[in-house]
Amino acid sequence: MAEIRLQQKQKAILSAQQILSSQLLQLPLLNLEQRIYDELQENPMLELIAESKDTAGDIASEDDSSPGDDMFGTLERFSKSSMKEPRQVNTSREDSEGRLNFTHESAPQERFFQAVQHDSFDEQLLRQLAMQEGIGEREVMIAIEILGNLDHDGYLAEDNDVILAGLHSSGLDADEHEMEKILRKIHYLDPPGIAVRDLRERLLVQLKLREASSEQEIYRTAVRILVQFYEDFLHRRYDRILKKLDLPKDHVEEALGIITSLDPHPVELFHDEGGHYITPDFIVTYENGELTAMLNDRSSLSVKVSEQYQGILKNRKAPKDEKRFIRYNLTRANDFAAAIAIRRQTLLKVIESLMKAQYAFFVSGPEHLVPLGMKAIAGDTGLDISTISRAVNGKYVQTRFGVFELKYFFSSSLATDEGDDMSSKIIRQYIGEMVKAENPDKPLSDDLITGQLKDKGINIARRTVAKYREQMQIPVARLRKKIF
């Protein structure tokens, strides 16, 4: 006889509304617009409405707004009331008397950025992947999560656990084996070597694609060099490689030639193409001593829930199937409009908190960037850290000093002689300037760079300098030395 047991478990179940809100939150502006167009085409309960002319001075009252109304013109916004400067900064008298003002313009006009329509790098990869056998919607969703965790050079920046957690929060219950299977497919898309963990893995992927067109002995030697003698290859200790392999010099040189012909930065080919412009999600201005934030919504694309089908629902003689169809799509339309509202409110909360935390940056420039963690923004806004991470991912802000990714404003800190904390990004900037100005015949060692930073009052260890240098992809001093 079968045994029946009662078991109590704790399990987090996300609603469809929460999943949709999470998905829309992480979309940059251009992707959001495409998502809205797709929803308009699929759901007859949504309709495009006329462009809103509301400006910061025409904010509608809270009583007149609802998630289903004009999502760009009648949502609850931040008050126009000015706030005093949150901290003392080393700025001019005018700056020190500056105010923070959080508002929203539905039609930025002169500040509007017209971006050229093009397929993003991720979209190109996803299109290639979707054409392969055995790839369905589930596999594409896993690939989207993987590609969302790449750094600027196409390396996979997060552990598998983080990616799987992102998939679970989106309602997709995938395991590590399934994720690794999609990951290997991404490795061999064009350009090859994307979503790998390190340079050696990237070179091995690209080398594998050369196997059919290379002499087998030479190919095997090249693989052996990368697998067994990678550190010697990386530091150009070719004499050691030649000695360890005990093969003819011409043979080894040919294998090395294949490796050096591989592309360590395949993503750059995409970024170097003309016509790729960033459309900022936020615009921050500083005028007349007032710091103002605007969400760069282009209100020509506004939607609302249609009312023309309400009469059918009230009609008792209407077919049941027709009513069922209307109710289903009406629920979807309300959920979508509400998710858009939640996205905008969340983004405005984040930019408000970011402006308070990085006030000196927005007023005086990048050299005044202060250390900041996502935990601090989460505490200030009352949002979860994962929500903050999704909100800043792929988002940009236009400032008086240029366009910056929101992730730029988050960094660790190091202490100075004055007892202040300095952002690690500023220290990396100093290191870059020192290397750029060094004598190519006598490049600066990590010890010399450490000494120069200490002369500036920055207490830093040599190993930390080496870590920052490697993160900036700056070779060690002996590899930067001018040979000819």
C-alpha cells in the first residue's frame, strides 16, 4: 500500500504580473519601444494614443491617474519641490547652493536623441542561435539571460548560480546542464568566443573552428601550447615553449602564428561599425543651480487600455467565447500597462537616489565620483538589490559631462591620507593616465605606480594596482617596453 506523507515546504511563486514587471524593468529604451509595438500588434485591447504634451509644470493629479491610462503622460511623478544639496562638496559657491529637482518631461524636444535603428549585438547572436536545430523559445530565453550577463568584451561576468537565479526569477526553471548546453552553442556563433570565462577559452574556441583548414600536426601543437603552456605564451616566453615542446622551430613558430592570428576582442568589430548611437534612458541637467532629472520617454509612443470592448462584456447575448477572449486580453492589457507604470516609477526612484548619492559627480564631473554600492541605493529606495541590478543594467544617463552607463556610478573605495574614501574608478583613471604618459623605453612597474599613487595620498597595495591594471587590460611593464 502506498505511503502518504504530509510535507511542509517554503516556495516562492512569482505572479505573471511580477514576471512581466521584472522583464520590462531590465529593457533599455529602444528595446522597450519594440516590446510595446509587439504588444500593440498582439493585443487588440491596447491602443496607441495621441502624443502627450504634458511637461514638468503640467503634472496630472494622482486622483486622475491609473496604470491603464496614458503611460507617459498621466502617471504619478516626483514632486517639483526642490531639495537642498545632500552633502558638502568641493564646488564653487553657485554649485554649493545647488538644488535637486526630480521631474519628468514627456517630450524632451532639444534633448531628444534620434538613434539609428539597428540590430543589437545580442539580437544578431540570438538570430543565429534560433536558426539552429533543436532551439525553441525556452532555449532562446536561457540565451537571453546568458547574454545579459556579459561584460563589455563579451566575457561571461557572472557565475552559473547567478544566471540560474535570474532564470528562476523570470519563471523559467532551468538547471546547470541545460544552461551549459546553450552556453556552448553561443561560444561557436559568429563572432566565435563569446560568453567564455577567460581569454584562453576564447582562443581555444576560435582555434577549434580552424581545425578543418589547418594541418593537423600544427593544429594539435597550437592546442597543446594553449592548454599546457598558456602562461609562457601569454608572457611571450617563446624560448621556454620551444624547449618544452622539443619540436622543430619552424613547426612551433607556425603553431604560434595560428594562435596570434586569432581575435582576442571579437566584440570590438561590432562596436566599431558606424551608426551605433546610445539613446540615454535618463537626462540630467544642471541649470541655474538646480539639478534636474528627466526620464527620456518619447511620448509619441503611448498606449492605453481600450474601452470599446466593454459593451460586449455587459451584453448578455454576446457569445461566451468572444467574452472569454476579451477578458483574457483585457487582463493582459491591464497587466502590461501596470508593468510599464511600475517600470517608470522604479527607474525614477533609482535615478533620484543616484543623484543624491553622486551629487558631486553630476555637478562637478567624473573626478568627484564617490564610492557607492547597490546595497546603499536599495536601502534608500526600499527596493531589493536584484531590482536595482535590473534597473541599472543596460541603462544610460546623459549628463553635462557626457553619456554614462548607470553601472559606472557603482564602485568600491580606498582610503586616502585625509581619511576620505576614493572611488576605485578614479584610481583606475589615474593608473591609465600614468601608463599613457610613461616613457616607452622605461615603462612603470606596479611598484612605481603604487609609489606615485601614494604620493597623491592614495593608500593602495601593489597587488591591488596589479589587479586594476589587469582589469584595464594593461600588460605588465616588460611587455609594454618598446623593443624597436
